[in-house]
Amino acid sequence: MRLSTLLLISTFLGACSSDSAPVFTDVNTAIDQADSAKSAGDTDLAKAGYEYARDNGDGDSRADALMGLFELGCAGADDDMAFANFETLASSHADKLTQAELKRMVDLCVTSATVETGDSIIDYAMQAFPEMKDDLTNPAAAIEKIRTEGPGADLSGLGYAGD
């Protein structure tokens, strides 16, 4: 009797857990669902969708998925996650890292206090686009201030409102 009860409970719990796991079958749909989930604050679903697209996509869809994972890393102040996805973007999708995109990415690092990733993006940008030096002065100063004063540093004097 006990064994049959345990099997019944195990079957029920297994069915419940598999129903809650997202199932993706299309890269573009996974990215769309991940984007919507990220906007809604559902980081688990967003991460699952982006990871599916990263692992199963190619070209632009893979780059979009990596960017989504980078943004999730920043949103969660997960420097390791942001860094890993930036590094993959830089090595396999450098054409997507325009001056404007790099500036946007480093600003995300400043606002999320992902300091190591911000440093890497600034280094990358300076090598790829030396003419960006003036555009990176304030983000570099903000990252240094965060490094010395902590994530709550007042960055309003550097153009980061609300800090």
C-alpha cells in the first residue's frame, strides 16, 4: 500500500514539474517569449528562452539571445553572467557590437554595478573604436567610483540620473 501511494505521489509531482518547465521548439518564438518575460520580470522564463535560442539558433538569433542573456546578467547584477555573454558576443558576433551598442552596454553595466564587465566593454570599445574615448570617459569614471565607493555611489555628477 505504501509503495503504491509513493508511486502515485511521485507521478503527480513529476507531472506538475514537467508542466511548469518551458518548452521551446522555435528559436524566434523563444526569443519573443524571452523578451516578453524579461519585460514582465520573469527572469527564469526569459533565461530559458534566451538559452534555447543561444543553443539552437544561428547568426542574428544567436546574437540576440546572447544580448538578452547579457541584459539579464546586468539586471540581476550578475557580473559573471554579463561578462560571459559579452565575451561570447565579442568573439563570435563582433559585427553586432557597434559604437552605439557598446555605449548602451557599458551604461547598463554602470547602472547595475557590474564593474568587471564594464571594464571589459570599455577595453574592447577602446581597441575597436579608439574614437569613442570621449564617449567612455563618464562611464569609466562611474565604474571607478562604484569600485571604490560601492554600488550605492552617487553618480549623478557623471550623467547617471537617479543615483
